[in-house]
Amino acid sequence: MSFSITTTTAPTPAARRAEILADPGFGRFFTDHMATAEWTVDEGWQELRVRPLEPFSMHPGVGVLHYGQEIFEGLKTYRHADDSLQLFRPDMNAARFARSARRLALPEFPPELFLEAMDELVRIEADWVPPHGDEASLYLRPIEFASEAFLGVRSSRTATFCTVASPAGAYFTGGVRGIRLWVTTKYTRAAVGGTGDAKCGGNYAGSLLAQTEAQEQGCDQVLYTSGPPERRILEEAGTMNIVLITRSGKLVTPGLGTILPGVTRDSLLTLAPEHGLVPVEREIPLPELVDGCRSGEIVEVFAAGTAAVITPIIALAGDGFEVTVGAGEPGPAGLALREHLLGIQHGDLPDPRGWMRRVC
Ligand code: COI
């Protein structure tokens, strides 16, 4: 099985593409093609295609529209100095996509087909990958959803896989200067046994009201906690994992379970020792974060994600508290890890673990 390729007859004019790549923002523009595949319970995966981007036509009764049976991924393509196009740890996304599918009772999209879909889409959209030396990249967004028209509550007997591509600059404008997080104790994101560790649209739909609350409080994004009010445990932020640096040289991040197992999070835990930091995954009670920022025991906080890369957190606020992190500016450990990660991704620093996958 492999993908058939149909090239668009109406590509975006080169001048318009250049204009978009000069200031892509995040998620505002789409390239000219998409990769798609269809699944049925009887036939399995078929109709593997890379074809011109076009709207889906769907029956109003399809499962995804009623019960949100949907998953997604996010990964980036980088142009290296030798003009090759490379993906960062796409095997991690392929594996997580399969795990998310399992949790949402969708059919697993085989990891080898996932990688092939990414490769073929990147090849056909090569001109959309921003130049080397630019911090921008081409973001790939695979999705899978229930496509059977049926109103009973059971898993769909048909599913659609699709990947679109979108040139991506910074997720937060001015993000490297640092952002503020609002710690919500009103809304929770996930519970033990729920879908918190799956990358499904519903987790993000449920987060939008909390994100609005954060913005009303003058913050850039929400930080979730779980557990009883008197002993809140940190979870993750709206679109990224959270990482603390302690005065004693530890890189501490919440353990897996109800949070998204982020690719950037995993990469930072792996790189930490090279920066003289001891990686620690454990429960972090909210009072430890607040008191630690006040006492200076916590010297840096940052967020990590594919879209957000590493975004410094310079202040946190919540019900009845407001704290500045460190000196209220991005800290050296976060910035050094950011440079390291971006250096590997853009091909400017050694990649001893073979994290990059050369597409072409
Ligand atoms: C990513 O970082 O790739 C994500 O999927 C976060 C997002 C929902 C923008």
C-alpha cells in the first residue's frame, strides 16, 4: 500500500506564497495539498492519496460531529542548510497517534503509513518549507475522525485520516520575551482514566472557556491543576507541557498519566543532563510552585510543546495570588535548552540520537 499523488492544477502563486512565508503566524494559512485515507471495518485502510486541498463533504449525521470521536497530531518540517527537509521525531507522533486512536476507539493508522503520509506531503509541498536560518517551519497537522453517519453511541465503522500543512512562525507573538499563565482552579482538563493523555480535539474544546478566563485575567494561557482544592497538582497549560527549574539544578515536570506525553517534553528530559540539570518527573503541588517562586527555590518556569517550542513563563496568577518567576524575564536554562533544541531541529547542532528524519 502506498499513497497515490495528484498535483494541484491551481497552486498558490509563488509571489503569494513568499508573502505568506514572510509572516506566517500560526495556523492562518494552508498549503495546496493534503494527504488522506479512508478506513472501513471490513476493508481496513485504503484510498491512500496525496491530492489537492479541498473541503470535505460529509453527511450531517457523521459521528465526529455528534460525539467528537476525533484525534490529531502536530509536527514540524525544517529546512536544513544543505536544503534537505527534515522532520523532528515523527516516529513519536506516529506512535502517539496510534495510542490516541486506541483511546478514542478509532482504528489505529499504521505508523509506517503515518510516516509515508508525512514524507509525501512534505515532498509535494517542499516550496512551502521556510528558508533555513528562519525560525519558521512547516507545521503538519494529521487528524483522524469518525465518518460514519450513525446516531447510536458506539465507535464508527468508517474513519477518515487527513493531514494538512501550514507554515508556522511563533505560536505566541513575542513569546520568547515570556508569557503569563493563569492557574485555573475552576476548570479541570482531565481525570484519571479519562482522555487527558490522548491528543483528541475534545480536550482542547473543553479548554477554550478556561483560556477565555485566563485572557480576562490578563494572562496569555491557562495552567490546569487537578485534585482537591487544598492540594492542587499541576497538570499542563492549554497547549503545552510545563517545566520548572530549581535552584538546586533540577528540571522538574509533571509525571505522565493525565497529561499529554509531549515530544518536546520528552526531548527536554533527555537533553537536561547535557545542561547540568537533573531531570525529574513527579507530582508538583500548586503551593510548591507559588511558594517556590516567592522564595527563589524555583528559578525558572517554561512551557514546552511543538507549536510553542520553549516559551518562558515570567509570571503566574490565580485565585488570590500573583507571583513573578525569577527576575520576571526569560531565564538562562530555558533559553539554552531552546537554542539546543532549535539547533538540532534546524540542523545547526549535532543530532547524536538521530532525532531528525530526512525526507528529501
Ligand atoms: C502542538 O504543539 O503541536 C499542539 O498540538 C498544540 C496545539 C493545540 C496548537
